[in-house]
Amino acid sequence: MIALGVVLLGLSFVDRISALAGHIPLLNLHIWLPAFVCLSIGFALLRFTGQGMVTLSSRAILGKWFDRKRGLVTAASGAVVSFVFSVAPLTFEHLIRRFGWQGAWQILAAFLLIFMAVLFWVFIRDNPEECGLEMDGGQGSKPRKSNPDSTVYRDFTRAEAARTFSFWVFALTLGLSGLVVTAYSFHILEIADELGVSNDFILKLFVPGAGVAIVAGFIVSWATDLSFVRIKYLCSFTGVAGVVAYGCLGLGSYPEVAWLHVLGFGVSAGCFSGLSIIVWPRFFGRQHLGAISGLFMTTVVLASAVGPFFFSLAEAYLGAYSYAFTASAVVAGILAVASLWADNPQRKLAGE
């Protein structure tokens, strides 16, 4: 959290930093090169500290502290995340208009360094055992009919997890969601022009989308605790939601299909927040959860990083973002089908 705050603070002075970098040999070969290098490094650090470290640690902690209540806790966490994501575009736009882009960066940095860092330091612990506690508050021994997907027979290492078909189907399905959402957010105003709608219209779609994401997150997280629900079907459902969302943006007529676009993105976001926390401890155990989650988050961060660039290429060479959305819908459909074979490796161990 401290590292993320420092990166945001540094980005608020990126114009001055790039001016100083312009005096460094090789970087002064072109007038645009210092700013390009500084922004590239800044956004790489932003991805690493924000979507990388903070997201990884928070999701891994939930997986270590909860088992039978993991679905409920994940749903609550997803609701908060969806709400914050929905208000973020409008909030950032307001901060930029009132305080400028530098002031907006600095306000966010101060919030992280002064408030959130202290909050994490006081309340966050790696696992319940180091505090003399048990998972689920010691209620794990209460009898109930459990989902076979929640029974762990062996802890997988990161290398073992990476060799399974299931890991990559889940990672790529959720990574594709990160890729498209990031690209959509980066180019949202240009996408609004392409769709023939106003900036206010497309920005306000985040609010109902967050409502759908919250409901979907609760349903998906609750469903993972039911004895008859296979997690791989929820992954397939995520892919289908992606087909709907991306297909609308690629082939739909706006504003008529905006509600379907909101539904698809909302369901996909709800599934992402639930599955990205629940699936790894269920499939591969807790012992190497940090390393396995790290590999997953690396996949998501890389996908998110190339998403805006991929969409920019589509617009530059094909003339429209719709081609990138259509291609993403096709990939989402392929992954939705592949998910039907993404079985929990623990089931095979149960049979043995």
C-alpha cells in the first residue's frame, strides 16, 4: 500500500521528472522520448504495486482466513470492489476538473499513505494460525454437506499448478476479462464516439453495471459453497457473459443494446471477483497459495497491460474498436467451451 502511494505521488510529478530525464544522454535523442520512458516506467510500477501486489495480497489473505465461509466473504468483498469501480471514473473526472491531473494523483496518494497504509498495518495478518486462531473462526468442524470441489487432498506447488489444464483455462478466462475491461476504460470516450453516444451516457453505464456485478458476485460466491455446483461451470458462465458484453460492443447498435452490454460486463465482473479468490485454494490448496495466486495475477496484469495497446492497434489499422471487441468475444466463447473440461485436480486425487 505504501509502495502504491509512492508511485502515485511520483506520477504527479512525471512532467518534472521527464524534463530532468531529458538531460540524460540517449534519452534526449527525441523530444518525446523522456516523457514516454518516464510514463512507461510509471505505469509499469502502477500495475505492479496496484493491480499486482495489492490485489494479490488481499485475495490471498481471504483464501487463507476462510474456507466454508469463503463464498460469503468473497461476495462481500466483491460488492465493495464493484461499487468502488463504478464510482471511480466519475470520481476521477471530478478530481481532475477541480484539482488538475497532478492534484488528483496527489490526493489519491495521500489517501493511501495516510489512511489505508495505517489501516492495513493495524488489522491485516497473513493467516489465522499466526494469531492463534482457526479458519472460519473455528467453525470449520461443524457438520454440513460440503461441495466435493472444496475438499483438498494435496497441496500443489506453483509448478504443478501451472502444468494443469484447469489453471490456464481459469487464468485466461479471467485474464481476458481484465484485458477487455482495461482497454474499455482506457479508450472509453473514443468508444463512446464510435458508438454514437455521449460521454456522460457511457460513463453512467458503470453505475448499473456495478449493481449487476454485486448481485452476480453474491450469487456466484454463494453457488460455490453448494454441494451440487461445479466451479468449472461458473467459469464457463463467465465466458458466456464475456461473449454477450464484448459482442454487444463489437456488433450491437447503441443505445438500444446498452442494457445487454451492462448485463454482460456486470455478470463477468461479479464472476471475476468471486472466482479469482475461491478457485485457487479449492483447486490447489493453501500451502503455496501466494505463489499460485502470483502466477495468476501476473497473467491478469500482463493481459491488462496489452489490452489498451491491442485495442489501439485495431482502431489504428482496422478503423474501429469494434473489431477488437468482436475478436475478444470469439476468444471468450472458446474459453467458455474449454471450461467444461477444467476439472478440479483434487477430484482426480479423491479417485486415487
